[in-house]
Amino acid sequence: MTDRTATGGVVPARPAAGGGAATPSYELPEGATPGIPGPIRPTRIGSRDFEWGRRTYVMGILNVTPDSFSGDGLLPGGDPVRRAVALGRTMAEEGADLLDVGGESSRPGHVEVSAGEEIARAVPVIAALRAALPDMPLSVDTVKPEVASAALDAGADLVNDVWGVATDDALLRLAADRGAPIVVMHNRAEARYVNLMPEILADLQAAIEQALQAGVAWDSIIVDPGFGFGKTAAHNLVLLRELALIRTLGRPVLLGTSRKSTLGKVLDLAADERLEATLATTALGVAAGVDIVRVHDVRPNVRVARMSDAIVRSSAAPAGPAGQAGVTGLSEDAR
């Protein structure tokens, strides 16, 4: 057994032994975890296992709101449940791996709604989607535990918390009690930072620790760096450029850039003209190791993600003759 000093975890020097033992060193104190995340294990979401690192998954957005920033809200213009099911079916046919349903806008300056109103908007849609698409993993986009609970009862499989770094752990405890995976997203009330990326990482690490303390399983935690939330356009561009740093947290990464205002500011384009900008961020996100992209336009983003996967993920493009990357024989997931 290794000799330890009274301070714990310190291996004293043994000069007479020579070699590596000649100087003191550290080892893990008794009971300590290694502190170095290994390969990310799959996460069960609904009826499917999401195998992180194998390919990029695409989450389709269903906003059951009247005031979505991108103009895609499903409340105006007819029966929102019927429209949501039709859109969900289309997204599934286009290759969506998950569908994310939200009943309250989270755009800057949005009007908050009561839990009852949010439940009335989102839960019937989730129930109808579960009936229409029984094998499709469904996510509820909310910050309210009562909304998340009703959504899980109606068939949701994942909780997407856009205030995942909040001090209130009620949503985390609900996810733990229900055995549901949860996305913890970075957010701030003001875009105020001293050093952007270290602060995002620190906030998300604290959120992960809070989730674990609340009883959420390690494999059930997904992180989102919060593009467009509590950040200026300049902050968002730096976040995209340094996105690979989020991987150091050891959890799967979700990225949501679709149609957001930073894209419009860079290109001076309205929300309904930001597809190409979104596709650029999807490709760059895949290159940085993102695991899920959350998007409005499923088909083009699926195609960009598959092409990007074939370039940057070895499992998406098996080696051909003489070890060269092969185009023929791609797995179904890479097509």
C-alpha cells in the first residue's frame, strides 16, 4: 500500500529508491473520484438511446406561442394542436431525432405567462404528438416545475431548462424524482461579464453539481451554452468560436442558434431569411463537437449535420480501400 502523509493524498519522497519515487507526489485521496470524465455514455431519452459522439442529433422546434421571435408560433391561425402534429410529422419525416415543445416565448423582453396558461398551450400538443409519434423523443421547454410535471405526465421525455443555472433547484429535483434527463442552459438576466468563456464554464459546472446534488444522474445531464441568452452579439460570436471548450464539462452539448438575432445582426437579415446563417453555425457546431442542434428548419440542418459528421466524425465515414475515407458504404446514420 502506498504511504500517505497526514495531509492525505501526498506520497512522500523516497530518495533511496531513486527514479520516480525520489520526489514527493500526489495521488487521489481516499474516496476521491478521478475528476477526469471518460467517454460520454449513452443517454436514454424516451424509447431511444442517444449515443454521443457517434453523430449529431437534430432537435425540431415547436413553439406553441403567439409571440415567437422567429414568427413560427403555432397559436395564431387555427387549431395549434392539429398544426403542431402536422409539423411534428413533417419534422420526423425530414430526419428530426427529437421534438422540443415550448408554451412560453423566451426571446429578450418576452411576456411571461402563468403556469396554467403555459400548460394549456403545451401539454395538449405533447399529448397529441405522443399519440401520433409514439417513438419520437419529446422535450418540454420550460422553467416551471408544474409545467414540466404536466408535460412528463402527457408523454414528454426530456426537460429543457433555459434557466439551468438558476439557484432554485425545483426543476432539477423534479427531473431527478421522475427519472427524466434534463438540459441545463446557460443564461443571465444581463449581458454582464468580466471574462466570458470562463464564466460560462463556471456557471455550467455549478449547474451540473447542483443537478447531481438534487439527484439527477450524471448520464442524464445535457448542457447548453445559451447562445442568444444573456449575451450580446459579440459574446455569441466568441461563444461559437470557442465552443469546443464546452466539451471540457464532460457532458453532451446542445446548441441552439436557429434564426437568432445575432445571425440577423451579422447579415442584416430578418428572422425568416436566416437559414444559411443557421446552417453555417450547425456545421461549425458539429466541428466543435456539439451533440444536438436545435433548429426550426429540419431537413437542411439534417443534411448539413450529416455532411459535417462524415468529415469530422470517424464513425460516420468508415475507411475505404487503403485506409482512405470511403463515401460508399456509409452507415445509415451518416446518410
